Amino acid sequence: MTSGNEELLELLKRSGDDEAELDLKILSEELKGEDLLKAVTRRASGEPLAYILGYRHFYKECYKVCPGVLIPRADTEILVESALKFLGLNVMATGDVLNVPEYRKEIADIRFADLCTGTGCIGISIANEIVRAGGNTKGYLIDISDTAIGVSISNVESQALKPEDIKVIKHDVLSSCPELEKLDFIVSNPPYITNSEMEELECVVKDHEPDLALRAGDDGLDFYGPLVEYAKNLLKDGGALMVEHGCAQGEAVRRIFGQGGLKNIMTIRDYGGNDRVTLGIK
């Protein structure tokens, strides 16, 4: 390590960066000189590494990210895996994902929506796997944020295997049901952080990632009731609603699904053993 990089490392350590050496290694592989110094200074101020780099790897693709859009998390990949198991495409399924019922429909013509899409990483990842398996799909990526709409359009263009089959739509899912055709499944990673939890989040999240993509009222459940109503209106019989939620919200989300008339309701734990995804069948 050069003396200059040693100084940069010390700057990161003093800022409280728990992964200072790894962060510096990643940044120094892509940036040099003044650009590296600016990037390290941003990281030392608490800005997330993904925003500085401008991308985050998720599932099998690399997605554009920027301030104003939620950064994809590895925990969310369990939602992709659950959707693929539902479609009969996840032959490597393990853990709770093995319990996901299969749709038993040919993948020649699959229609789905990804509500509160953010970067579009969930919907694009699922669509790509359908294409890789020889199927055809029509996907709708929906969000209220102009920033998210712009980023998801960019990611469709750069990461989708068949970008012409994915449509990005601006819509407030808390206000009304999107006007879509009948769907085989709906996925969503909506905001689910409670108002009190927002105050306890790490500064790297609370001070930098969008409140709009995180906060969901006093109980963190603002979105799940509307999502169930839209599932009842939009899903084909036998179709599935699959949502991510907080690790302490599984029971509450299952109750909302049941009150909405969905069947075969179950919660899938992530690989850390935390409740992460709940699904129900129409």
C-alpha cells in the first residue's frame, strides 16, 4: 500500500467505517488520484459505497444506483428466488424456498408486476431468468419516484435480456390500483420501516437513502393492505402475491393476506433465519 493510500485508509478508519480496508480496495481498483480522494472523502462522510460507485450487484446482474433510489440488498434476493420457485424455475432452491408452491403453468406467456420497483432489480432479475429458461414474459415495473423511474428505465435498457418486454410506469400504489392486464404474479419490496425505527437506523441509511422508499407509518404496514386488494383485482386464479417485509412483521403480513382472502399463505425466511418474504395465492 502506498503512503497516499495509507492516509486514505486512516481517513476512513477515523470516520468509523467498519470495512475501511475493503472499501478502499474497491474504490482504488476503479479510481485513481484526485477521483479516488473525492470518493474516499464521500465515503468518510457516511455516503453509501454503492452511491459513490454508481452500481450494486444483485442476483446475476449489475444495477445502476444513485442517491434518491433504494440500494438493492442481498436479503431481497430471496424474493427473486421465491418467485422463480413459484414458476418452477428454481431447481437449486434450498431452505424455506423449497416450500413455495409451483404455479404449474407453462412459461411461454407470463405476465407480472413489480410494485415499488426502485432500481427495477427484482423485476428485471425475474424476467431475465424466464428468458434464460426459454420463456416469454411481459413485466411492469411501477414506482412513484421520478428518480426510481429514471434509474429503472436505465437498468431495463442495460440489464434486461429483452428490454422491449418490460414497461416502466409511474404510479402511486397507495392511491389506486394500477390499470394492468391480468397477471400471473405480483412481487413487491415496499417501504416497511416504522416511524420509530427510522430514528434508529444507521446514519449511512437514514441520512442518505430515500425516506420515500423506507418509511411506512407507525406500524410499517401501510402498503400491505393495498397490495392485497390489487392482487385480488389483478391476479389470475392461482396467481401469487409475494412481498418482502421486516423480520418482525411476518405474522402481521400473514394476517393481512388472510383477511384479504388469499390462500396457501406462508412466510419464507432468508438465509440469516429471519422472516423476509410472505406469499399468498389467489
